[in-house]
Amino acid sequence: MQIRRFRELVIGSMVIGGLAMGSVQLSAHHSFAAFDMSKEQTITGVVSRFDWTNPHTFIWVDVTNEKGVVENWAIEGMSPNYLGRRGWSKNSVKPGDKITVTVRPLKEGKTGGMFIRAQIGDRVLMPTGTPTDER
Amino acid sequence: MRHAARLFAATLVVATNVHAQQNFVPKKPTEADWTAVAKLPDFTGVWEATFGGGGRGAGGGRGRAGGAPAFPAGPQLTPAYAEKRRANQAKGAEDSQAANCLPPGMPGIMGQPYPMEFLLTPGLVTIVIEAYSQVRHIYTDGRPLPDDPDQKFFGTSIGRWENGTLVAETVGFSPQTEIAPGTPHGDHMKIVERFTLTDPDTMTIETTVTDPEALTAPYTTTRTLRRHRAWSIAEYICEENNRNSVDANGKAGINIKK
């Protein structure tokens, strides 16, 4: 368990490092131009929908901002094909879950971003999971 | 009259050349043909490029290219194509048409961060590519390459087995495919791929692009793939929920309307 946790951290760091350097292209079909890759932002809210769809998963989160207004955030993740082989499933995120998510925010102040990591209760979700046939 | 006959004969010769491949009819496989397939290197199952190397590899190289040098030399371009590449870069496009779900074609489709499955049958190697749900056919039944191929995203491929290595030759590419991101190809680009098992569950694909108009030297990249016996290919319908886009000016967009 310790080792697996460490592995996830290492893989997660590699991916984030890679994304930051632009050397590892994990997104098959688009660039990162829409995201501010120099920033990290953490939001907390309630999941309203989880799209377990190609070409990307989307976690939709209702976030109450400082003015008390509920904003809907769209958080893009890896595809179900990629994540499904690495420990995620369509049930990894459910409507009603209280979630804290760290993202690379969208540019121009739009309420969305690219998934970096999340926590739901005790569970930590990493952007690439862990290959299930290599544990 | 004699003139007409000559013209007819000439037309026939041209037609014969052009349609040499299209008219090739594979013979019905025999039991011996299937037995021969069983003796080929075991390419069966699902393979995915490995981490490591960090090179981008050949061709719209949007996938990670395991086993490639950390900073592979890019394609060496002729002055005319170096200028085309500069002009493309000067446009400052933020993304490619793949953001609109257009598959990259060859050679980029072989460098995606998704697995592929190899199917071996008599006279044919079929590659089922998960990214964009694509399929390539490499004919090993002795047919020739077409003399005047149509321009396809995957081109037209034939292959042969050389000491356990599948050597595939591919010609005839759509102008919408690229040698590498922002680098167009000429009409006579040729791609030779060498598929080799280096241990029971590891495959290398060495890809060499030649192009008399675009390249001053062959452009070779190598990928390493690992077999995942437990995996199967999943569907990848890019239009299912595509919220990314790129417009005619290269501006990337994202639709976050729920």
C-alpha cells in the first residue's frame, strides 16, 4: 500500500512535470493552449455530473464563490480508455460527492480547468491513476 | 485505325499499372497458410508505447515515443520545406485539426498515447489503433505497391517478413498528414516501418521517412511498445463529447457549457 501510494505520487509528479515541460504529450487530441499551464488552482464543491466519455472525462462541480453565487466548473481529465486501465471507473466520481480538485485553470477566467488531482473523502484521485496490470 | 489500336494498347498498359494493386486478388487461405501464420513472431494482443525517452517521434508526433532519444534530431528539411515549416510556425496556430477530431494519419497515428492491437492472418497484418478508432492494413500477400497511389491518411501499405521482423512500406499520403508537427510532406513521401520483438512482451517500431521533396536525409525514429495481455481495445469515438476545438486561424477553444 505504501509502495503503491509512493508509485502514484511518483507517476503523478512525472506527469505533472512532463506536462509543465511540455515533453510528455498525454493528451492525444489537443494542445494545452486553452489552459494556463503556469498556474494551479484548488476548488472545493459538489459534483453535479461526471462525464465518463471520450475524448476526455469531465467532472462538473458546483462551487460557491466568495459572493455566495454558485458557479459551475468543468474539469477536463484523461479519457475513460486511459483512466479505466489505471484504476479509475465510471463510479470514481459521483453526483453529490464533495470534492476538492486542483486544476490548471482555463485562461480568461473561465470556470474550468485541466485535472491535476482530487480528493473525495479519504480517496485521492491522480491524473493518470496506476496501471492495474503492473501493480 | 492503326493509330486507334496503338492508343488503345497504350491505355491498357497504363490501366494495368495503375490497377496492379487494386486488381490483386488474394488466394483463398489454405490450412498450410494458417499453419504458417502460427510460426510467425507472436505479435498478437494489445500493445502500448512505453514511458521514457520523452522524444516525440515521427509524425505529428503527438504521442510519447518510448525508447527514443531524449532530444531526437528533427527531420532535416530541404530549403523549400524548411520555409513551409517556418511559414506554418509563423501562423502561430495553438492546435491542430485533431482538436476537431480529425485523425492525424501516418505517421502520427502510430505515436498516440493509446494502445494498438495486432492481428495476423494469412497475407495480412491488421493494426487496430484505439486512438480515433482507426484500422491499418499491411498486405503481406505479395501484391505490389501501387505506381500511382491515391492520397490517403494511412497511405497504402505492403509488408514482408525478414528474419522475424515485419518490414512495412507505405506510400501515397493525404496532404493533410505531416512528417512532424507543422512539417508537411511531398507527393513522394515513403515510410518504412520495421516491427521487431526484442523480448517476449516488448516490440520496437523503427520508422524511417524518406521524401525527395521535403527531406535531405532519411528521418528515423524508434518507439518501444509493451504488450498488455490483460487489455482489450476500447472504442474511442472522438465526437462523443468533444469540447475542444480549433478554428481556421488556429485559435484553440473549449466548450464548457454544461
